[in-house]
Amino acid sequence: MKPAWCIAVFAAAVAFAQQPYIETFELRLHNLDAVVTDAKGEPVRGLTKDDFIVLENGAPQNITNFSVYDTTPSETTGSQPVDDEEPEPESPRRFIFFVDDMSLRKPIRESLIRDANTLIEQLEENDLIAVVRPIGAKRMPQPFTTNRAAAREVLTEAIESCKLRLTGSHASRSRMDNAREEGEARYARREYIQSERERVEQRLSQLRALIASMAGVEGRKVLVLLTEGIPSIPGRDVMDPFGRIGAERPVDDWGQTGEDLNPLIDELGRTAAANGVTIYALEPELSFNAAIPRIQTGAEKLRARGSDAQARSQPIVEREAHGERMHYQAQTLRSLSERTGGRWSRGAATIDDVFRQVATDLSVYYSMAYRATGEENKPRRVTVQVRDRPELTVRTRTEVIERSAAREMGDLVASTLLFPRNVNELRISLETGKPKRKGSTVTIPIDVVIPLETMTFIRADNGKYAAALDIHHSVAGLERPFATTGRHRQDVVISADEYKKRKTINYRFKTGIEVWRGPTRIAIGVMDPVSHLVGFRTADVNAQ
């Protein structure tokens, strides 16, 4: 519990300061968008607030806000106020198409383009549409727009660029499959595992930044994720070739371990749920399946002619490896979609189905909210039911979490790497020094400069004044994956004389950030934990 003097200072700071960018959390609501379907999968219309039951960790919750979205003209649409409150104006819905760097055959690309554009045509006039790519100089080739023609054009171009090619982990896998010697196969395998790990870590970081950028944005938010696969254990399909799915910390025959990214994936799903983002994921074509068939290596062929029974069983092993790849990719997409109330699908035959599912879910859904309570940063299970109608299925996010200000700040700083925000209530500035080489990495000296007059100081018993800062950083290699993300709590203590002169004094926080070599973007975010005022800044550095 905060002491009384701290509460008094906090109240005074908020009363006289500008409205903080990160609000206090006492009156937060958990908003739930729910899709209700019958036994045939058809949307159910005509439900009211009294028809729903919301359970958090099994305990019933009081629904404070309720509204219905229905595109059918004859139905009653819009907000249904609770307790005679005036309905708030509806916020525009936001749709993001994340087009991964894929290697797709032409018929698959054509099907994706056709169905994606059909979905865009079915959206409302005031719906906002954006297109995001994970690579290239312009990561968001189409910022949010209501211009559906412009969105279709950019989305078509993005999907059309996903042609068959051997790059990145594709190239490493091909070199491994066509190796003539065991040593060559080993090197290519290590290269493939490393390439896959970097690719997956980069995608997860980019998705986190994208989802965090929608924190605090009202209205329905939908992310359509088109990907070639995001395995939860990158490179698992070429490790422990005679193991089985579910092995803990898989190890290849040279001792290299596979990193389990499920904790990061779970955290990403929770962040999406906390921000009210519904994820629909589609894996239109499995990589290394039809596009790049498995070719037995020269070393494997030599061993297969010998007496090694395991080598002679290679076709069976390859089928198991292929199954493991499918399993671990499905693990990621299933987790992200089910946690947020969306759906996931795989294969060319399901492309029509997944876009039709998105359109159906958007035609009729119910939005409700209840007051957030409980411990910060602790996820809680949420269930929505229709009273006395067990035959109906309700899809919504499965967890809620009351995020602390520090956690929300970390997400916002990560999102600033891709979507810079011009918020600087603390008037911070960022200075970078000359990069210093350290083996394969580079350390970039950083100075974060904050005017003392923007901080909230509290007088201590010794006559000095104390303030605190939450300093967050995220780093993205423009050609490599995200390198680091972190947080530092810094206390600032000044004398009474310095406090009198605080309008003319700046505080400098000095640190160094270790990154991979190459063009790098650094994002810094500073929050005063008392006033909740913040400042964001980014800098591009050539880390050589």
C-alpha cells in the first residue's frame, strides 16, 4: 500500500501536470468482442446484454458496457447503453494484413489476392486498412486508410512479390539437402537452424511491435496473418532426427539445442488479447513441401548403401521431420488465434474458408466490457457463455491481463521501432556515441537527456529531493532480427539548491546497448512512474 504522503504528492502531480499519455489503471475495463454461432456455424443474431454470462477465473462479472454490430439493415445495430448512459460514438474498425516473406506458387498467390481483395470489398466505408511487410525498406507500405482501392493495390503487390525463390532459410535448407559430404551437411544444417531462429525471432518481435502499436486504440482490431510458418521451436525439424514430437530441449547430433519460443509466443498472444486484437492466421502453403521438395544428401545416400539401419530408414524419418515441422508451426498459429478469439488454417484448399470466416465473424458480433480488477500482470482466464443456450458456441479472447504501466510502456517502446510516435511529455532527447566493435557485435554508447523540471520530485527527510525514471529500450537491426529489449529503473537524487535551479538543469542517463553489426534502429522510452508522463525517441545508427 502506498503511504499517505506518496498518494498526496501523486494527486498533486496529476492535478497540475498535463494529461499523461499512459493513464492510471484504476478504472480500466476489459473489452470483449464475441462471435456467437449455432451448431451449423451460422452467426446468431438478436442477443441482448442479459443473454450473456462473463466469467473470470470462474467468477461471474458484471457487464458494464454492451453493444451489437450487425451488417443486416433490418436488425437493430449500434450501441445498447447500460444504466441509461448515452452511447459513445462508434470507433472505426482497423484491419491489418501482415504479409510474411513467403515462397508461393503462382496459383496460391492468385487465390490469396482474389480472396483478400474480396474481403476488403466487404468492409465498411469507414473501416481502416493497413498492409505490413516484415522485410524491405518500407515495413508498412500501406498505412491505415479508408481508401479500399489503394489498399487492394498495395496488398496485391505484396502478395505477388512472394514468388518461389531460394533465400534465407530456404537457401540453407537447400544446401543441406544437396550436400555431398557429411561436413558440408553439418555446416548447412547449423546455418539453417540459425537462419530459422533469427527469422522467427524477428517475426515475433515485429508482431509484438505491431500489436503494441494498437494499445489504447478503441474499436474492433483484426490482424490477418499470412505466413509460411512460424515454428515454436525453430529448426526442430532437422534436430534429433530419430526423436519424437514433444521432446524437451531437442538436441541435434552435434549438441546444438533448439530454443523453445513458446514463452514468447504465449506473451505475444496475451499482449494481443490485452490490446483487443483478434488474430486470423493462414499458412497458405507449407515450405519445403511442394515448393522445395526434400532431396536426400550425398552423405545420406552413401550411408544408406551401408549397414546403417537408421540411414536406410531415411524416408520414414523425413516424414516424421515434416510432421514435426507442421506440428510446431501449428502450435504458434493456434496459440495466437485461439487466445484472441480468431481462427487459423493451413493449406491452399483453406484459403477461401479463412477469408470467408473473417467476413462472417465481422458481419455479426457482440461487444461487452467489465471492470478490471485483480493483480497486475497476472493473466486470468475469461469465458463468455450465452445463458441457457449450451448449443451455441462463443468465440472471444480466452485471457485478460491487467497490465502495469511499466509493462505497457515496454510494449509501446517496442512498437516505436516500426511506428514512431511523436509523444514527448518529458521532453527527452537521445544522443548516440561512436559504436565500439566487440567481436561479432557492436556496443553503441547512449545518452538519454531529461530536463529536471519535467520530473516529479519528492522531498526527503535529509532535505534532498528524489525522483525516479523507468527507462525502456528496444533495438531492431534493419537487416537482422531484433537484438535486445530491456528496462532500467533509475533513481535521481538532487540537492535543495539543484531543485531550485531545476528549470536550467538536465539529467543524463548513460548506458551502452550491444547489437549486431549493420544498420540499427534504437527506440528509447522514459516514464515518470509518479505522474505517468512519458517521452519517446528513436535513432538510426550504422553499427560497424
